[in-house]
Amino acid sequence: MQWIKLTDRMPNLDEHDRVLIYTEGSDFNGEQVFDVKAETLNECFYTDPEDQPEVCKHATHWAVHPRDAGLHPTRQQDDLLALLTDIKRLDAQNLSLDLEDPNADHR
């Protein structure tokens, strides 16, 4: 992923609906990378510049959103998807244990 300084170039709104931003030197509850609408980086988009989201005011770099970059899922994302699949499978097994056995004698 290539990070581009906002002072070098702003994202083209015709090409990018959403982008990732980095707030070098500022953090928000420990976070420094955010997924935002590209238009929010332009303070002129707002009638009052104070309406611009705080994280966008502190953004120093931007990058093409992974979904737009055609990036393949990372190993970590693959592992997370596998974990979610396992959770669903285990949940289904637990639910089936709670179901009444249709062959049980109900006298």
C-alpha cells in the first residue's frame, strides 16, 4: 500500500469514493488510520470548516482504499474468515444440541 502525502496530492473524487487516511503525529484513542469518504479531506467541501471531521483535519497521508486497489485478502483476513466460519459451525452444533430429538419418546 502506498501512502501519499496530502501536501503532494489530494485523492481524485472521480476515482476514489473512500480512502484510508493516516494522522502522523496525532492519534485518536490510539488509532491513526481511518476509512473516510474522500471528499471529507477537502475543507472547502464544508460551509463551515469546523464541520470537517477532526480526523480529516489531522490527516497527513492518504492511500487508495483496499477494495478499490484490487488487493487480495491478506493471510490475517483469511484466518479471520476461517475463524468466523468455525464459530458459525460451532454455533450450529450447539443449537442442534438444544433441539429436541424428533425420534424421542414423548409419553
